[in-house]
Amino acid sequence: MNVNTKPNAAAPLTSDKETAIDWTKIDTPLERVGKKIILPGDPAEMPYDIALETIERIRDSELQTYDVTETVKGLPWDALVALYRSMQDIYGVVLPKTMHLWFGDRNPAFESIKTGPHDRDIIQVPVGQMLLPGMAAPVIVAMYGGGAYIKGEVNKKDRARLVEVSVKARKYLRTESIYKAKAIKLKVDDDGDLIVNQQPDFLDLSEVNESDMIHNPITERIIETTILAPLKHSAACRKHKIPLKRGILLEGKYGCGKSLTARVTAKVAVENGWTFIDLQRPDGLVSAITAATQLQPAVIFSEDLDRFADRSSSQVNEMINIMDGMVPATAEIMTVLTTNFVENIDKALLRPGRLDAVISIDAPDAATVGRLVRHYGGNNLPSNVPTHQVGVILAGQIPATIAEVVKRSKLSMVTYDREQLTEDDLVVAAESMTRHLALLAERDPEPTSGEKLARNLADILGVERFNKRGDDAEELLEKILEQVS
């Protein structure tokens, strides 16, 4: 080893007084050139004994052990895959290693991680202790609630390697996430937090077609321009400075097609490079927004907003703050919520700025019923069979009811050993359905004045009723008197 302490050629010669430098107080970097270690020679030559002490001090510093933890934030399984890919990319090989603990050995494990909706869409990633080529000590790779981490007791030189791994992993998350531009379902607990011990499910959209979404013409037009257009024409929206941050509420009674609209939205989103997040509960919106921020452009969809944001809920203000402030104006995140009871939604949430659009999904009119009948009838319904009459009979019924009518009409078709439906099959099935629905629509007798008074008093006083519709007035009054006394 050659130790060069020559002064800079351009520097003037210095006196003995000028060479009295306390090198221990100067941050002295070593310069390595080939087989040489070059020590500073400016403003004065470094004495040999100081040079040796400096080299030893720097050597000891480089050999000092540090506890280092580098985290990669994101959905835990996604972050773990990113870390593993990063280690493979940098080192070529990752060698799992058994941990020897005082209570026994702990072997590395493989985490099977879903990457798609099919059984074959699985990758296995090792977790536990690993050896990376060129590193003196092993590292530990694992997941936590907010992502994944790599940690170890490493020297100063190897500390930079862990930083390199984590930086590359974060880049993988931004560009090659296993969830990006796919449709996933996030599960949350009662507190609205992500359930970290359950992976997201992938939605299988292979059987979904945009043509499956059949609504009244005006509703279809609103959905197309308000929801689907930003997904299909994102570049044009950016060009014309149309915000891709949007909040939309789909409202309508149960069974009118809100869930189907969501699946079509998911299909269109994935086909156009957007991530679709089906949120199990609307009170998990914070967790979903955090995930969507990394996976954007993204759509968050959640049903039954009224369960979270009705007027009596203490969480209404939280919902307002989430929709107002958590998503930046420049974010490309569309939030689509649904409700069957729009009258229960706090009006503060409905104003523009918090929800950009409220879309009513109405029951189909006669013409739309005809389109639905043709859709459900498929190849069994010839194009020359009229659907006007069945449309008139079933106008205002939900699509699920119309689908059942077509199933019943197909039973008639096979009864008579035919391959195609007739108008008579459809009309008879529709008439049978209207009689069925009429039975369901029969109401309980109107309560008497005494029953109304007793029920109102019970509600005011908080007396539990054993049967809200069938409570006897006298029994209720007795219960009320017992509680008051």
C-alpha cells in the first residue's frame, strides 16, 4: 500500500508553525486511486504517525455496526414484492438464511402473494433473514401494517446498500406495483383501518362488458360523461385542465344497477390504465385514499354511504374533512359512492365541491325494460319478437326483477321444446311477476290512534319495543309506565 502525503504541487512551502494542525479535529476523507490511498497534503503535509492514526480511525468507523431499518410504505404485500425485486435487481441472488435464536431456530418463510384474479396469479416471496452477496452480515425482510422493511446490523459501508435497496423498491412501487391498473377489493375493520393480515382480492372482469350497463337514456348519458369519460380520455382532460379528482354519488333504490355500474366502471378503468379499488366499507376511505395516492390514477368505489354519513352520525364531519382536504386538487383520484337512501345523507356532503355529481339511477322505463329483456334473452330472443308489451307491464321494476321474468319465460320455452322465446312467453312471465309483486306490496293495517301514541311515547322515552309493527298499544303503555315509575 502506498501512502501519499505529498502537498499540492501548486501550494507554497509552509513553515513548521503552519504545519501544527490538529488533524483529529478535521474530517479527513480518504481518496483511493488504484492501489494508493491519498491523504490530504494541503495546507500542510500530514505526518506519518497522524496518517496511520487517521487510517485506523476511518477503518474503525467503517467497521462500526449500526442498527439500520429502511421502510417502503404502501400496501404491505405490494411493498414486500417491490423490496424483493429490488434486491434481485441489484444483487442478482437473494439467499434465505435460518435465524438462530435462544428459543430455537427460525427458518425463512415464503409469502404467497396474489397478483391477479386467477389461481395461477401467484408469486412467492421469501420473508425473514437473508444474505446478500458482498454484505458482511445478514438482513431481515418483513412486512408491517404500513408496508415492508429491510433491516440489519450493518457496517457503515453496507448501510448505504440498504438505502440503495429501499430507494429502488420505492421506484418499483410507483412504476411496477402489482396492483397498479388492476381492480382490487380492500378489506377494512370496524375502525376503518386496513386489515393487514388479509390480502386484497382481485376482481375478475373478464365477463364484464360496457354494453351490460343498461339504464334510461338520460342516466346513461350522465354516467358516460361524468364517470367514464375521464377514464377513457384522461389525456384530453389533462390537456384542457379538467380535474381528474372527482367525487360522485350514485343514488337509487336497491337493485337499480348501481353495483353493475361499478363493475363496468372497473372494466373501463383497468382498460385505460386506472387502478380500481372496491372498498368494503365507506368508513375505510382514509385507508383507500392512502393506497390510491400511490396507485393513481385510481377510482375508489364504496357502497352504502348512508350507513356512515347519515345526519345522526358523529362521523359526518370526518367524512366531509376527508373528501375536502385529504385528496389534493391535482390528484387523479375519482371517488364513487352509492346509497339506497339519499334522504339520509347529510346535505353538507351533497353540495358541489364535496360531491361533484349526484347521479340518480332510476328504475327503467318501458323502452329500457325492452332493452334489458333483449340483453337477458340473448340468442334465445329473435330480433323480430316485439318487447313493447312486456316493457309496459314491467316499467318501473328493477333489473333483477326483469332478469327473473326472462328466466321464467325461458322455462316456458323449454316446456314446449323450443329454442327461441315468443312474445307470449315474455308477457305471461311478466304477468305472473306482477301478481307476485302485488302480494309483496300488501301493507299492514294502518295503526290506530292509540297505537301511534304508544309507539311515539316509547320512542321518546327510549322504551325497547319487541315488535315495532305488531306491538299492542296497551302492552306498550304498560311498559312505558313501568319505566317511568
